[in-house]
Amino acid sequence: MQKLTIDIQANKKEYVDLTQKEEAERLGQTNAGLQEAAAQKEKELTREQAIERLKVSASQEVKDLLAVLGIDTTGEIKKAAD
Amino acid sequence: MNIDFMRKVNELDYRLDSQPKPEISLVLISESVLAGAVASVTFSSIPQNFKSLILQFQLRSSATAEVDINLVRFNADTGANYDHISVQFQSVGTSIAVSRAATSIRAGICEAANSRASNWSPTAIIIPGYSKADREKWLQQFSSAAFGNVSADTDLLIWLNAGRWRSANAITSITVLPNTGPNYVADGILQLYGLA
């Protein structure tokens, strides 16, 4: 992996391999970025995905509360009563 | 035409010529097109004779995602010496992110590997008083990005950011790197301007 340095006074462009330390830092940064992106994606669950997740993990009490709101955690979204 | 009249015209011309004229000039200090993938781009030996710097770029990240975040560091300082606040606008609303004592400033967003190939959304950063040694440095940044194939309203985003470097040192180098990357891909373009 390389980095580009543009020395303005010397009018010189230089592609240089990263040092081992820089490689390690870069890897750490990338991994942190991937974890962050995954966490962000988690926040962007669709309604259907959220229901799927609730079907697995929600307690009966939460499922009962969701049913009051018109959400059937068995997978169907009930038509809201007018 | 009488002589008095001509004298008055000449005097008026002289007075107009002697008025100070507002002069603002934007000088292209350096431009670079990436010949290949790079983990970072650094502008070094930045001249110190301008009032402000303007850094503009169109970059894409190699990250396996639709977008990535640009990071900025000054004078190769990788310490926890940066603060920033950003506001992101999408059709569904806005979100705000703040970070203090970070190891870089988050400076906008760019497309990544899973975004439409021809998307190279721009980022512009202004750094006032970059050469002054009596004050900590701030940048202000404006950028935008298009997610994926822009198939939904939420695929368009604007990102405004203010970032601070906890140092009063004059800025002599600026490094831009992707948050996830690990690289910026070839054909990215960067321009560094000086505002005189």
C-alpha cells in the first residue's frame, strides 16, 4: 500500500510504500471504519427487518405491546384499526 | 472645450486611479490526479504567504460500501488533538455528530466501491489563517455524496462540518485519507488553492 506526498516547494510528487507502523495504523483505522459502518447499517434496518429481529428476540411483554400498536411479530403487519 | 473643464476631468481621473481597489486573488498552489490507489494524499511544504487555504477534491474510496468518510490531519499530527461537529442533511431529516479529542477531523463524505462508478461528488474545505502561529486552527467544509445508484431520495446527502486542530502551529502540511478505505482509487482529483 502506498501514500502520495506532494512537495509543493520542490514541485515533486512521490509515491511511497507505507511503513509497517503506518500499515498497522491504517489497518486499525479500516477495521474501526468497517465496524462503524456496520453499526450505522444496524440503525438503518427496514421495518420488515426490525420485525424479523423482534420475532426472534423480543420478550412476550414487548410482543404484546407491539400488537397493541398494530404490529404482529409473527410477521404480518395488521391493518391499523381506524 | 475649455481648459478648466479638461483640468477638472484630469483631476477626477487621477482621484479615481488613486483609490485603493479591492483585490482578491485565488492562486492554484497544486493540483494532483491520482495515478493509482493511495492510502493517503499529503500536500507538504505549503507556502505561508496566503490568507487562507482552499482544498477541493473529488475522491472515491476503495471501501466495500456505498460511501466512506474523508479524514484530514495537519502537520502529520496523529495525536488525539482534533475536534469536529458535522451536520448531515438527507430528505428524511438531519443528523448531527460531534467528536472531541479525535485523531483526525472528519471532513465530509465520498463515494465508495458500491456506488455508481461515475459518481465523484465534491468536497471543499477552507482553512482561514492557516499560517498564523498565534491561534488554533479551524476548517470549514462542505461536501455531498450520492449513495449507490441514486434510486431513492435518501441516496442524496449534504455534509457540513467544522473542525478544529488543537495547535497554534502554522499549517505546513495537510493529509487527506479515507476513514475505511483502505485506499482512494485512481483518477481522484485534488486541488489546493491559496486565497490572497
